[in-house]
Amino acid sequence: MALRTIESLGDLRGKRVIVRCDLNVPLDDGTITDDGRIRASVGTIQELTGAGAKVVAISHLGRPDGAPDARYTLAPVAARLGELLGTPVAFASDTVGPEAHAVVDVLEDGQVALLENLRFHAQETSKDAVERTAFAASLAEFGDAFVSDGFGVVHRKQASVYELAQALPSAAGRLVETELAVLAKLTRDPAKPYTVVLGGSKVSDKLGVIDALLPKVDRLLIGGGMLFTFLAALGHKIGKSLLDADQLDTVTRYMAEAAERGVDLVIPTDVVVASKFGSDAEHVVVPADAIESSSFGADGLGLDIGPETAAHFAELIESSTTVFWNGPMGVFELEPFAAGTKAVAEALTKVHGLGVVGGGDSAAAVRLLGFSDDQFGHISTGGGASLEFLEGKELPGLEALGWQ
């Protein structure tokens, strides 16, 4: 059965449509520091309001542990969403309580409301299907139809993602459609040369995607904290750099499998080593196989790929037709250790084909470093959902929409 789309819901004029968005944006004392996920939700909402629907947006934000917590209110998100839509968004200070009903009851055709954080209710993420179903039923009271448009949560079996899609006539939103179309290009006969760039802190976070993509890629570039486990597997000393000690055998197997398949698995040749973790830390560039030769000795801490590696990665990326990048190359939040990530991002903007930024920290990095979304072929809102899709896992939120 094919994915159900908005067209399957028929005429929506005058109907209340619940839209599950992913508005889980970073906040600093109530100020949104990256509104990318809000902007990604605008298209579907505008299409629905343009069709005359009354839109009831729902989302989670952070991890408030199943109870109201002022630090995780969606109030700032409602204000920003209203700015982006060019029309006020009514905000309900509860999720399924009297305030939510009062706000939704007075919505007129083409208007939008946002309910308070779904995760202020423990039932949303409960492992008990009965509890999730009951909460989904409470949410369903606000709508005549349901549109699932939070791609970043479709890998979760949660009430607003899975059970709510079964409680009402349901369909995928345009953001989910777009994400699936792009990810399909990365898994089904991708245009060659195909390069995957993986970073982030731990190898263990990327095991599934490496397993799934090794048979499909031409090049696999390794950066971020995970690179030090590869260096350790090659017998190099890595000082106090991150190490997934229990993944050394797995990494050795990956290198052997890559060689057997003719995949160019590229490990950095130089790294930026610091005396400590901090923007004011002393730091030097050293060969990747001589990290402890720096003045910091065994106390050295690798925090970025080096300039030689960054230039080589950029060359390989720019010469590719398909590129998927997930995970920063270093501690990009600290200016002295952002150069590797910036080089990869810059190269991705020059790909003559499909260049995909794989969500999560990578998406945050490109915006923090001054790039705009339209410089890339696609910036995924998925993060973990994108990786699980590429791994070939079943995603409950998509299955509930007819995806197979």
C-alpha cells in the first residue's frame, strides 16, 4: 500500500485538521536559536489553511519528563510560527484540557492554533499501548483528520505519531513526502559517485547506517569524535580523545569490508589536538598517527579534523554526484574547532547533483556557521529518523500512513 497523502483526505474546507509537526527547536532562556524546524513546517500548514481547513498544530519540545515544565513551553514557538505564516497563531496553554478546547472551538476556516507540549503528558511516550491509545483519543477530539508532518519523530511509536494516525483519517504532510523522496534517492540506485560523510561523537551511533550503506557507496569519509576509534583500531595512540573501546573489532571489520568491496574508506591524515575542551584551549595540528607527539603528550584531546584532511574531504565531496552527510567533523560550537565542519559544508554547496545534510547536529552546524538552507540540495529535519530509514528499519509513524 502506498503512502497516503493530503489528497486522500478530500475536501478540507471547514474541517479541523490536526498536524503533527516537529517544532523541537533549541531554546536559550526562551529565545529560539535555530528556527529551521519551524520553517520546515510552514509549507504544509499554509497548504491546509489555503484549502480552508482549521489547523490544530501539535508538537513536543525537549524532554520535560511527562509533566508541565515552563522551560519547555511551546509559547515562543507559537509566536515564531505566527511570524512565518504572516498570521497570528492561537496558543493553548494546555494540551488536551479546557484551554485547548476553548482555543480550538473558536477557530475559523484558515486559522491556526498550537497546543502546548505533548510531552507534558507521560502517555505520549508511554511504552504501554493502552495509555498511548487513550491519549491519542483525547487528541483526536480536536480534529476531523490528521496530517503527520514531523519527520523527525516518525521512527517513534508515540501517541501523536502512531496511535493518532489510526484514530482519524490520516495522511502524510508535504515535509514527510519530501524527506522520503530524498532518502529514496540515497538508497535506491543513487547517482554515482556516491559519497557518505559521517561524523559525530560515537561509532556506536552510526553502526546501522555504515552496515547498510557500505554496499552502496563509493566513498565513506570518517570525521568527528568517531574518527579516533578508527585510528585506535589502526594501532595509533589517541591521547584523551573520544574512544568507543568496545567497537574496535567492529571498526576493523568495516575497514576490511570496505577494502574488499572497493569502497574508499577515508580516515583523516591530520587532526587538531587541544590541551583541554574549551574555546580558549591551546591547540595544534598534528599528523593523525602522531597525536601524542604534540606538546600535550598523552593528555592531548582531538577536537577537529586537520586542514589537510578538510581539503581532501572537500575535493572528494565536490567531485561526487550524490552526497549524504551526517555528523559534524569537530566541536563546531567552539570557533577554533569549527574549520573541518565548515569545509565539509562549503563543499556540499558545490555538489553538482544531490547534496543532503542529514539533520540533527549537522543541520544546526551549517546554520550556526552562516550557511542558508537553500545552498544545499536538502537539509533533513530527521536526524535519527533519517538514519533509521537509511538503515532499512521499519518506521512506525510511516507504517501508520500506509508506507511499506
